[in-house]
Amino acid sequence: MPFASSAPTSRRWPVAVAVSLAVFATGAHAGDLRNFISDLYGGDGITLDRFGPFAHDAHFTESSLVALNGLGDGIASGLGSLAFNSTVSSFIYDVQQGIPVRNTESLGPLVAERANTIGQGRFNLGVSYTRARFTKFEGDDLDSLSVRLPHIDVNNDGHLGPPPDPFVFEFDEVQVDIDAEVRQQILSFYASYGIRSNWDVGVIVPIVETKVEARAVATIIDNGGGANFHRFGETGDAPTDSTGGTATGLGDAVVRTKYAFEKAGGGAPEMAVVGQITMPTGDEDDLLGTGDWAGMGMFVASRKYGSITPHVNLGYEHSSDSKRSNLRYLFGFDAQPGGSMDFTAAVDLLGRYYPDESDDRDHLIDVAIGAKWNAFGTAPLSANVILPLNDDEGLRAKVIWSVGIDYTF
């Protein structure tokens, strides 16, 4: 079921998707998807045709290796940051009563945390499906990336080109135009349990499918060298090449907990803290996980005013790779139109700031819009889209959409 576009319409959908992904995982063959850009032109840089009395075939090998490796690493580092845990809708199962029960107040937000917990002795179970097709990297369209490769300094005089005139060929360049495609599907299973009336623990297990492709066309830019020096030919690489593959497997699993403080009363909001540990259970080489441990602490505040519940989340995630450590914030509200207990709409502003990142992913800002509908009594449906407010930093999708359903089993 690679990248199906149909929306779920029944309670059987999560099982069908899980089976499809499991079957696909057994048949998919993928090498190191992380290197899908650097694997272009054989993975050893661009080699030109070798001809004439003096060899010029390796004059762009080093610069192409550096450029393609850098581009590929930048794209790969942008994956693994989807907030799949908060897009899961849920029901509550009361152990003491032995039956599923309705959540009090509204159905809750989709991508945010609220301060309330599920209650002692209660289970919270859910599943969601998230799909993203990334279209931008550092503000450039993924399907029209371009890198310009300089010539090596053949005579090591510290600059390219003449004097002397015989080295005019050092002005030549190679331009590589790349059409890249990066897609992900994430099927997330969520479970939590209320240890006490104000303390929950939970786990999130994602199954991830990542698909990448790259098609490249290289062109020699003649800046004075002429055809007698640089060309593609029989003894070197062809000017066009392509790579790609698909991998499916376990993503980075998450263990989390929430502790709600005693209500202060009056007009004070309800407050809680969330702790979360992300484990590198996904294969980093196949872009199924980050390869890093991460721990996050978050402060949560929310308060219900009639049919509207504003909420604020402020946190910091520390990663074993310091470049992935980030400050995150979320401001928004969920509302029950007309006071409905069966429908909730939510809008949130999401932000992530990476203080140790100088060039990539400095500050990502998104808006999330979604709704929950309790169509089946104890099986609420959810739908959510995340839209970028700035797409000139990092690896970005035009839209990340999620759907979820919860059911008793």
C-alpha cells in the first residue's frame, strides 16, 4: 500500500493498513536510503571521460563528493521529526467498571497536550496514520535542486585559472540538476495507563515507510577550457543517473509520562508536566529513525472557558546529536461548536527552534487545523493537517495530514 490517498471509512482501516505495511516490509529491498543523493554517479563522485595526453577525468570527483554528501545529509537530517504522538485520538477504558467510558469535557486537541490526565486505573488506546510528501529543502524545490561544482586547483597555486594560461581549464564547472522525491507514511499505535488520578504513563510505537528517489543531470559549464579538457564519455560516468528505494519498519519508539498538579482554584489554569524519552529503535540508515536518543520535558497549561479550551505547551528536547536539540512551543485552543459533546475543532500554532543549528532547520513554524468527531460512540474519528508558515528552512512538506480512529479490542 505505498502512499495510498484514500481516507479511512471504517473501524477495520487501522488493521488493514498495519497488515499492508507488514507485508510490504517483507518484500521491500532497500540499501542505505540515507545515501540516496551521494549514491548518484556510483557513490564515488563524478568521473569524466579520460582522453588526451593529460588526464582530466578526476578534476570534479572531490567537489562532487563533498556537495552530494552535504546535500544528502541535510535532507536526511530533516526526517524523523514528525509529531506522530499527538495526532492520536482516543477512548478511555475504565478497569474498575470494565467498560469504555466517555471523556469528560470536549474530545480534546489533536497536536497539543492538555493538563488533564485520564484518571487512575484507566487505559487510553489509539492508532493514527500520517502521510507527508516533502517538497522543499532550505527554500528550494526538491524537484529542482542544483549544485555547482568547482574545478580542483591542479597546480596548487591557491587560485583557479591562469596565470599561467595552460590552466585556463580550471575555470570550468559542472552543474548537477537534481529532481528528488521524499515521502513518508507513519502508522502509530498509542497506549497509556493512569497510575494515579493525576499521573499517566504511555508508549508510542510507530511503523514507518520511507520512499526516496533522485534523478540527476550533470552539465559541463565551459568557462574557457573548451571541449579538449572536460567531457562525459565512455570511460567515465554518464551525465544522467538515478537512485532510490523504499524501506518499511519500526520507527523510533517513545515512552512518556504526564503529571498533573493539584488545581489551584479561582481563575488559575490547570497545569502539568510531560516527560518523554525517544529511543533510536528505527533504522537510521534507511531513514526510519534518527539514530539518536532524546529526552524532552514540557510544561502544559490549559483551562476551559465555556465551550473553548485554550492550551499552552512549552518544552525543550535534548538529543544525543546536539544539532537535533530544540526548544518547542505550542499555543492554541480546541472548541465544541454549539457545546457539542460529539465534535471538537482545534487550531494550534507550532514552533521548533534549533539553537545549535547554524544553517538548517533554525526555526520551523507551522499551523495545525483539525477536528474530532465521535461518530461511533466509543470510537471517535480524527483528522488533522499541519501547514508550514515558513518553508525556507529545513526539509518541509506543503501539508502533513493525519487521520485516526479508536476502537475497543
